[in-house]
Amino acid sequence: MRGDIKLIMKKIIVGNWKMNPETLEEAQDIAKEIKKIASKLKKIETVICPPSIYISNLKSKISNLPVDEAGLKLGAQDVSAEFDTGSYTGEISAGMLKNIGVKYVIIGHSERRAMGETDEIINKKIKTALKAGLKVIFCAGEKERDDEEHFLDFIKKEIEGGLHGVEKKFFRNIIIVYEPVWAISSGKKFRPDNPDSVFKITIFIKKTLMPLVENGALRSIPILYGGSVTALTAREFLEKGGIQGLLVGGKSLIPKEFSQILEIADRL
Ligand code: PGA
């Protein structure tokens, strides 16, 4: 129980590598560098999410230590909505991920939503991943802001749609990422959100979650922020954003900068 509480309090820093890098050798180099730092930091949970094709190899290369001591967990960037194995060309099941040592999976990222993933598909993926014992890093966030705050309804719809019918007992394996699409660094006119705004939206997300979870469980659901996080902005977001961690895209591929972000999070 004490261990659980400690884990809940840990900051979670997730690196989303997206469709990078081009070669396995580069992936190994990045992972090794990150592991050097992550294995020394005890107050945070570091998760890297490489392309699925690299995961098995990285698992053996970076986790010759027992996973917890290695200080680095592996996550996938996607999972099939189908639980059972079968005729689903190109898909990777939650069970397959779990069986090769994956602990987390990102679901609902805006880049996958842009490829046609609906709230219904995301909901099915979330249920499938949870059933297999994976932890779900569930992303939601508006495409644009408006002064009348209609964007809040958009976030609410994504969260309620993704979590519809999820059994209450599974909420301990759910992490929510607030990631406004306009803040992602690959966008044309991207700009990061600011910690005050993230703080307000974190409260809004907690209110949205309230009817879905058991009494008292809300506190243990980590809410992360993602969108153009750098070593320069990480501290402010963590200190003032009311969040328990960060989802880092572009900068997670630069070991030096990602390591700085990890160290900042560990020191807080
Ligand atoms: P970014 O990406 O940090 O490069 O903005 C975040 C993400 O899309 O997960």
C-alpha cells in the first residue's frame, strides 16, 4: 500500500518518439542515453514510447536490470481495438504488447485522431488495453481556443467518449494527457500553452472525471500536459500547471534535453 501511494505521487514523464528515428541503431543510442539518467532518478516515472518495431530490441538492450531498477518503462504509441488475435492485417494487440514487456500505451493522440480515429474507436482501444493490463496514456485536447470557451465542451466530449463504460476499477491504470492540438510542435503555427491556462483546464478535467470514478479515486488519476514542452518550460508547467507530469514529443528524441526535463521533474 505504501508503495502504491509512493507511485501515485511520482511525476510521470513520457517521451513520444512518434515515427522516429529512421534506424534501430539511432533508437538504441537515444534509449541508452536516456536510461543513464533515468536509472539515477528515483522520484519520477520515465516512460519512452518508441515505434513498436523497436520495442523488443530496446527492451533487451535497456532493461538488463530489473525493470524498476532500470528506471525506464516502455510504452507503445498505439494498439489494436481488437482484443483477440486474428485476421487484422497490420494490427498489434494489447496482449502482444504486454507480453513483450510494454507497460503503457498512448491512445487518443491527435495525430491518430487526424488519421480517422473516432471517440468510439479510442474507447474500444482503451478498454482493450486496460483488459490486457496495460496502463493507458489517454490524450485529449481541443484543435483551437475560442473566447466563449466552447473548447471546454470539446475536451469534455473527447474525455467522456474515450472513457465511456470503462469500469471504475480500471481508473487506477489511466493517465490523462491534456494536449491542445495547436500547441504540438509539429503544427504550422504552434505555440505552447501557458501554466495558468493548463491549471484551469486540469481542474476542468477533474470535474469531468468526477462522475466517472469512485469516490476518492480522482486524486490518484494523473493529469499530464503535452505540447511543445522543452527544458526551458518544463519547470513552470510542473510547478504551476496543477499537473503530475509531461508528455514530450520532439524534445524526447534529443537525449540531452530530455534528460534535463527528467532532472527538473525529479528535483521538484
Ligand atoms: P511536442 O509533441 O512535444 O513535439 O509538441 C507532443 C506530442 O504530440 O505528443
